Amino acid sequence: MAIMGRLSIRWLLGELPKLEAEGVIDSGVAERLRAYYADKTLGAGRRLVVAIFAVFGALLIGGGVILLLAHNWEAFGRGTRAAIALVPLVASQVLVGWVLIKKSGSTAWREGTATLLALTVAAAIALVDQTYHTGGDLESFLWRWSLLLAPLPWLLNSTAVAMLFLAALTWWAGAAKVEGSQILMMWPLAAAVIPHLIHVMRSDRRGLRAANLQWAIALFLCVAAGLGLENRVPGLWIVVYVGLFALMITVGAANHRGEEGLWRRPLEFVGITGSVILWLVLSFDEPWRNIGWKHIHTTERFHEVSSWVDVVLAVGLPLAAIVAMALLLDRGRHCLYLMWGLAVPLVAVVWPLTATTDSRWIGAIAFTVLLFVVGIATIAEGVRRQHLGVVNLGMFVVAMLVVVRFFDSGFGFILKGFAFILVGIGFLVANVVLSRSLRAAEKEAK
Amino acid sequence: MNRSLRLALFVVVALVQLAVAGGAIVKSELALRTGEAFRFRIQPVDPVDAFRGRYVAIRFAVERAPATDDLEVRSGETIYVPLDVDADGYAALGQAKTDRPRRSSYLRLRAGVVSPDEEGNRWVWVALPFRRYYMDEDRAPDAERAVWAGRRGQREASISVRVRNGVGVIEELYIDDVPIHQWLAENAQDR
């Protein structure tokens, strides 16, 4: 058992009285289960704290080494500085080797020393660059660092290094994009975290490490999808992001059991937040201007392979989202998530329609309606499940839509005024209907 | 995966990490110890790199090499540019080639676009690999000011570079033909 499966254990212990009452297990089994897990969870909290402190300690020490070296000790000769560059690297390599042999069972040791190694690698290449005035710009440094980090998450079973690696890779992609370089290599290199992801999900999918890793991956994908696009066909980003967020929501929903807090549901959190922001943007007409194959860029500035990656993402992500929804989600239990997934079929119709007709209003109106419908559906679902968080999410969506439309200069004041009054009346009517049905339900329950 | 296999793989990865850092040291030391010396005229500026500290950014007045009519390169491909010395004693880029020259003083560069000038001579644009001169965090801004003053025509800034088998490494930054550290020491009272 991994040290961080405490939530699963708490859930299991919570189920025991019910299982006992319904005769699934007898009281002896229940007692033994309680005794077994009481033993296991005893040191878990302390071990978790130690691991977190180890990682932060290593981060601070490694960062300090980098800063000390960055001062540039010109008083030392070239030879001395070259040696200084390699000493912290060799020391942390030896430390990691020792942990691999003696302490591979300790998360604190593994994560701490691996983090230190990741930073001393950076320090070593940085100091060599500095000593010899070589190595080019920041982009080249970040690329070499990412390459050297790539095998470490899996090899050392370290989530902290996986997060550092994804951060370095994203930073490189951003820097390279600014310089106008190709960043196609980002995708295969990022795949280096997959073996580690599989390992963590298998050993403890509800643990803190799994949650942290999912946060890092979710945020990486959000940024990488944007940076990675060549945008040769204008507007493909719309389809890519709608698909990506729907896929995140679906996979996140299929994975969670309902007992976890928000921090342990990164995919859902990023997917839903991203969707709300994206849909609000798409509810304006501007993003829909001049999109589609009619406006394709034909200059040779665009990279051929990279342009095809755009197409693969634009077709693949929405398809993957649809397939995932069909396979992973249950129509009864996940009906709310299926509502949020509606964006995928919607964009699959609206995007080609806009591309052929060049009419910017189709998309803007479609996404305004989508925001409204999903917002209302979320409120209704929250009321039905008596879940305040879900009600608030729905209210937030509708409120944001209202604010955005109120200040939208694309419509005339008269039209906006009438629309607001109509929607307001709708809200009041819905309110009356809802409270009546709730009261009826309460009476029935009594 | 068992422990010894994981350990063996880690040793390989650790050696690669060392080889990347150590290889850069060896390559640079070889160029500095045995390479031929060239002096480049520069026009620089000064920022900070979070990882590698302060440096003087280096710009060249012209970064293009003459190209023969039969030179066929696409942007991003590798070219070899021999180094010559002009009448003032500064380095000049020779005719770009797609194959490795026999002599040792050449630079291995990435080609930019090839374009003719008004007189019809073909040039291939390149980015010289000497972009930064790292310095002590306290001294870099002073060096920067000195070099900037040079840009306004009062002082000359240049770098000396050692070149060996396509690899060039910066040796020293000069202001008015005086090494930068000496120049800063001599001019300390003026500031």
C-alpha cells in the first residue's frame, strides 16, 4: 500500500458499518480491517510531511547553488570553475545512487534527492556555459536541461522531477516560440512522463503524488496545446481547446469517486475552468472572424509537419472526448458532465458551418446559448443533489455570461435591454416552479 | 523493474549528464588552448539570465558571409565559414561552403536566408555563436556602459575568439584594445 491512500482508507472505513449491517461481512472481518488500517495510517501523515519538506529543502538548496554560481566567480580560474560545475552534480548523482540501492522505499528520500539532482544538472550546464561564454540563449539552455531531465521521473520514480521537467519543457517551448523556432519535439519529449504517470496511477491513483502529477500534466496540456499549434488554418485552436477541456472533464469525472476534495480533481477543475473561460471568449464574434480553410496561410513560413499536427489535434481531441464520454461516463450518474461535454458536438457543427459561410454570428450565438443552457442545467442539478458547490458553479457561469453580454458592444442597447428583461422573467418563473416542486417533494418525503 | 537494472540505467543517465557538462568543458578547453585566435568587432548591450547570471550581450555589425553562385543551402542547414583577417586585423567571414574545409580555422554555423545585395553579390546570413560574455554580477553593468559608450563612437569594443575545427570560444572582451577587467580597473575612478 502506498503511503498516501488515506482517502481510500477513510472511504473504506466509512463503508464498513453499512457492509456489516447488510451482512456482506461479519463483525470479526470489520474489526480486523479496522485494526489493519489503523496500523497502516498511523505514520502516513508524518511521512507525507517529511516527503514534502524533503522536496522543498532540495529545491531551496539546488536553487541556492544555481544563484551562487550565477554570481560568476571570476577570481577562480577556468579550471577551478569547471571543477566546481561538476562537483555538485557528481555529489547528487552519488546520493541518488545510494538512495536507489538503500532507500528506494522512502518517498521522502527519493523525491528529495531526485529534485536536488534535477537542479544540480541545471547548475552544471549553466556554469560551464558561463565559464566558456558558450551555450547560446535561454532557449538552448532550457532545451538541454529538459533533455537531461526526461529520463529521471520514470527512472527515479519522482513526481517532483516530473513536475520540474514539464515546467522546464513548457518554458523552453514558450521561449522557442517567441524566437520563432520549431517546437515539434515538445510532444515526443513530453511523452517521457507517461511511464511515470502509469506507475503512479497503478500504485496509488488517489494519492497526493497522483493528484500533483495530474495538475502538472493538465496545466502543461493547456499551455502546450496553444504553443504547439502552427495556426496555418485559422481558428483550429477553437476545436482543439473545446476537445481538450471536454476530454479533461470526462477523464476526471470517470476517475473520481465523489469523496475527494478539489485539489484531488485537477482534470475536472482545469477542464471546467478552462471551458468557462473559453466559452465566454467564443461567445463574442471576434474569434470566429476569418476562420477555416478558406483563409489558410500559404507562405512558406509555416512548417509542413507542424501544420499537420494541428489537424491531428483538431480532429483527434474532440473525437477522443466523444469516445471517452461514450465509454467512461454513465448517463444517469454523470448527466451533468455530459451536459458540459455538449460543447464538442456543438463545435463540430458550428465550426465547419462558420468556415463555409464566413458568418461570425453562428458561433457567438451558439456559445452564448451553450453557456446559458449549461449554467442553468448545472444550477438545476446542484439543487436536485442539494450540492451548494455545484449550484454556485452554475450561478457563476450564468452571472459571467450576463456580465460579458451587458458590456458587449456588438448588440444594440434596445436588443440587450429586452433580452435581459426576458431572461430575468425566465429566472423568476423558474424560481417559482422550482421552489414549488421542492416543496411538493418535501411534503411527499414527510 | 528490478533494482540492479534500474541502477544500471541510472548510471548510464548519470554518465550522459556528466558527458554533456564535461564534453562542453573539453571542447571549449581544446579550442582555447590550441585554437587560432581571431578578433571580432562588436556592438553590445546587457541583460540577466536567471540561471547563468549577468552577461554582456554581443551584437555584430554585419552577420553575413559571401556565397558563391553555386551555393545551395536552405535556411537552418549547416554551413562552414572559413575565417580570414581583414586589413585592420579583425576577423572577416570567408566564402561559405556546404562541406568541411581542410584548414582548421572555420566556424560551423546554421545558414539563414541567402540573398543578393544591390551590386548583385550573393550573401548568406548567419548567426555567430558568440552572443554572451558572462561577467561578475557587479561588473557586468559597468562593462555594459563602457561598451555602449563605444557604440557612440568614443570607444571600440571587440572580442577575441579561439577557433578550432569549427568550434569557436570567446577568450576575452576588449574595450579600446584593453581587456575588459583591466579596463574597468583603470577606469574605476572616472565613474
